[in-house]
Amino acid sequence: MGSSGSAAASSRPIGVFDSGVGGLTVLRALGAEMPRERFVYLGDTARLPYGTKSPETVIRYAVQAADALIERGVKALIVACNTASSVALPAMRERYRDMTVIGVVEPGAEAAVAASRSGHIAVIGTEATVRGGAYQRAITQRRPQAQVRALACQMFVALAEEGWTSGPVARAAAEQYLAPLFGPATPGVGESAADTLVLACTHFPVLQAVIRSVVGPRVVIVDSAATTARAAHSALSERGLLGGEDAARMPDRMRFLATDGVARFAAIGGRFLARSIDARDVELVDL
Amino acid sequence: MGSSGSAAASSRPIGVFDSGVGGLTVLRALGAEMPRERFVYLGDTARLPYGTKSPETVIRYAVQAADALIERGVKALIVACNTASSVALPAMRERYRDMTVIGVVEPGAEAAVAASRSGHIAVIGTEATVRGGAYQRAITQRRPQAQVRALACQMFVALAEEGWTSGPVARAAAEQYLAPLFGPATPGVGESAADTLVLACTHFPVLQAVIRSVVGPRVVIVDSAATTARAAHSALSERGLLGGEDAARMPDRMRFLATDGVARFAAIGGRFLARSIDARDVELVDL
């Protein structure tokens, strides 16, 4: 499979990989952006979360997941997981040289740099994403004068999975994490407060309203799902890999693979995909 | 290795297994209860949490972890993880017939039944522990008229790991979960409110103060760490397996194995063990 398009190649599905269900926010954006594409989504639910694991382990798991998607004949690979994108993308591009491999970090950094006037950008994600520093590097590569503050917000993952996306607990957690970065109560931050906030975890878009209520109306919130979908669209288009058929109403347009707990995947996944998932449409795979 | 004691057997360490760092609350109680014992603790940090996984996966992982401890010559096996105790204990006892295998469920149920006057008992734990129903069964086996309400409190796990054990987020989460079970604002609950609350997750003891502030002073809170330590002490004593040497000051009294992230294990683990852990004392193992 070379990088040049072919009819056979373009009719194949796009593989989307995440550590769990959070990447379904990216799948949702991909589906909206590219109505002629079919998708196979793999959530490594047996081994989530990746966000607290070492780089070596994240790379090993990400490669196993990508191999499983490639065995299923995908024409491109979207790494929807921020942690895997931050930590494992170089290893994956090395391993799959002929495959279009797109992560969420570069599109997110691109969007942040475009949105920020002041160059003061805040990034919130998992521990591993923040520690890995990929967003920080991707932003300063594009804008060397940018000042990036990155903060791990592990509790947001739990809130999103519990479905507590509004209410007092979500509000208190958002204040605890974000008020020091954006809040009016912080003396001395003044002009250096960030004007742009990157949601560098696929779980965080479902908390966007409560995050907005804490950071205020002026901060631009960059959700990497939408920006990644646009980047994937361009890359596939450039390589002649876009599908030709209207896939939007195909019953098997989106297939789901999970490494554990298909019932839980379907139940919680619906929250992130913003449509219900039937547990019978989720296939259990062993990596 | 039979169940009868021998000098060689009794001098061997006790194996303690958990999905991550939470079981260190049990290790701490074991160390206090049995000053003449040495311990090897294994935290399956690469694959935590177990609390959201299917029973099949929990059993497979628990057996792999137990095998690794048995290879290291432990004389008994304490399953500190509530999820693994709930789901995998029968399979483990079947597999390790000559080994003393102690979980946290039976001691916790025993203590709850002894503490409750009314027989109305609440159990809080992970999704898998609650769904598995082992506590509910263990309590009603001992007291058939008991009324048990079990509630999954996943957010408590994240709070404990983040170190947010007090403050507004912990308080709001405790109210959200527990006020419906214990709070005065619930009309109609009245006499049927539980008088005993079982902390059926090793992460929860570090949240005991905030839980207490919500449930009020009259509810008996059962922490299965202390009750499990006493049960282990009795079982080892009965089988002549107690160690004879004062181990409390041995520099290698507690050894730690983790399947990922030794630095994180040491950093977060200290919170649960209530003493600092040097990352150099944590060995990385692959299961």
C-alpha cells in the first residue's frame, strides 16, 4: 500500500484508535467532516487509562492496537488518544511508513497558535500528555515566542466517565484546576493569563460548558477533535484516499472494537459519540 | 508447600497483591498487625484500574499477579484489591490449593455484620465490586435478614489518586454519592438508613474524614484494611506460618513490585502507605 491513492484503497475504512471511549469525540468529528468515509474504531478498554502509564508501555500498547486496525485493512490511522499521540507517534510513523498516520497533537497545536493573540496558551490533559511535552514542543515550534503552561487534570477524565459533566463536583474540580490559570482571584497573573486553552484529552470536550464557566467568555477553547478531523480530511484528500460513496447512512458505517467490557463501552461510549451504541455492534478483541 | 508450618515456610514473606497503590492501605495495616513479618507487595499499575474491567479479565490478571508472587516464594497471599477479591478469589483458591489465600471481602463483611445494629448496611466500592455482588452475598450469608445497599463510587478512586482527599471537590463528590443514602434531606429513608458503611475499595480509607463529615457521627465506618490484617494474622497463626523474628526494623521488610511507572508508584504510594517510598526500592516486573 503506497501513498498514492487507488480505488481499492479509497474504499477502505479509516482506523481510529484510542485508549478507551474518549476518542469517540474524535470519531464523531471525523464522521461529520467526512460523510463519505467508513470507520473502524478500536478502544483499548482493557488497558486504559494510558494517561498514567510510562512512555515505553504506551508505545507498546499503541503499536499493538494499530497492528490490529491495519490487519483489518484500514487506509489510514487516526490516533485519537492524546497520550498515545504525544508519546507514541514517532514510533508509529517509523513502523508504518507507507500509512497515513495522524495524531491529535499537531492539529491541536496548529489551531492554538492560530487562535492565540497574546501567545499565552494553556494546555490541559492527562499526566502522560503533560509530562511528555509534545504539545508544548509543537506549539513553540510553530511560534517560538509562545508561552505555554501545561497542567494535568486527571480528575476531568473520571468526571467525564462518570457522566458528571455539570453540577457541583465538576464545577469544584474545574475551579480547583483552572482558577489558578485563569481566575480573577489570582493576583499578579494579569496580562500573562492565557487567552487560549487547548483541551488536550479526548474526554474533556464533554466538560466544555463547565470549563467555559470557569475560564470566562474571552478565552478561546481549542477542542482537538474538530481540528484533527479537518487535518485528516486534508491529508486523505492530498493522497487521493478519500472515499467516493455516500457512507453517512450505511448501517455498518462505524464499527467498534474493544479489548474489554463491550457493554460498558456501549453504555459510556454513547456519551462521547453523542449517539447510542448497541453493545451487539461492539466486537471484543484481544491484543 | 503444605498447610502445616515449617521453619522454612514461616520465615518466608507474605505476598500482597493489588491492582495498584490502593492496597498499600492494607499493607500498612498488615505491617502494624504483624511486626514479625516481611512482605512483598505487587501493584499491577500497568493494567489498573481493575474496577471497570470484566470478570474474565480481572481473573486473568489476578492469576498472573499471584503467580509472580508465588514464584518469589511467598508463604501466603493477601488479595488487597477489593475488585480482585470480589471477582477472582474462588478461581485463585482453586488454583493455589495449598496456599493460604485471603481476600478483603470476607473480613469486611464479618466486621460489618458485627458492627451493624439495625442490619441496614451500605457498601461503597468500584463498579466491578458492586456489580460482582460478593460483599452483598458475604453479608447476607452471615446475616440473612440484612438489608444491603451497594453503590459504585468511581470518583473516589480518582480523588484519592489525585491527593484531593479534602476540600470542595472531595466534599461535593461525597455529598453527591452519599447524601441519598445517609443525608437528612432524603425524605422517606428514615429508619431504613444504613447504620454501617463498608469502604469496599482500598482507595477509600484516605477519604474517611470527608466521608465521615457527610454520613454523620453515628454511622460505623468499616475499613476492610484493618479487618483483613486481623483475619490474616489469625489464619497464619492457625497454620503455624507466623514469622519468629522481629522484622519491623529490617531495611528490606517491605519490597515493592510494580508492572509500570515505578516513580509514580513511589510518589502516589506514599500517600496510601503513610510513609515515603523510594523509587529505587520499587522493582519493575512484566506479567
